[in-house]
Amino acid sequence: MPKTAPAFLFPQDLRDAQAALHRTRAACEEYARTLPWSAEPMPGWETDKKLHSEYRSGKPDSPGHTEEQHAEIARLRAELLRLSIAVATHPFWGDVDREDVVQARTALLHAHEQPAEA
């Protein structure tokens, strides 16, 4: 008979930290998409045409990131690191049975989809 999945009652501060980690990761990825392709000024390039294809990959010249952009990426990465550490080292994990840790960590990724337990 298969083992039933245990129900995990995540403390609210752990749920909040995981939700903040989701939001910060999304904000970092969204911000990074707006930046030039190279952090440092770099010339553009284009590959040669390949056999049986008209496609040529390439990139335009990159002006590099401004000091403000460098600072914002550094701030977002520092926040991601802080939140990752807060989630990974939360005291809750010490109370989870060893064989259930992976299942619990996976469940936490979706905890924001369900209302908090009273």
C-alpha cells in the first residue's frame, strides 16, 4: 500500500519568506530582461549563414549596464540570497522527518496557492 503524503503545517513566517523569495526572483528576472545583453560594453556580432538555413544569430552592440543597473542587480541578488538562506535554514526543517524533507520543500513551493492554516 503506498504511503500517503503527510500534511505540512508551515509556520506563517516561513510561508511569507517563500512568497517573498518567489516575488523577488520574478522581479529580478523581469528586471534583467530589460538590461543590455552584456554587463560590460561589448561589440555586437553575427554568425555566418549555416548550410540549408538563412538564419544568422547575432547580437547588437551592448553599451553595458549603468552604475544604477549594476546596483539594482546587486540589491536583488543580495535579497535573493538573504531570502534563500531564511527559507533553507528555518527551524521548521528540524522538525520534519528526514524521509519527508524533499516532499515538504516541494509542498512549500506551492504553499502560497492555499490559504494559511489557522
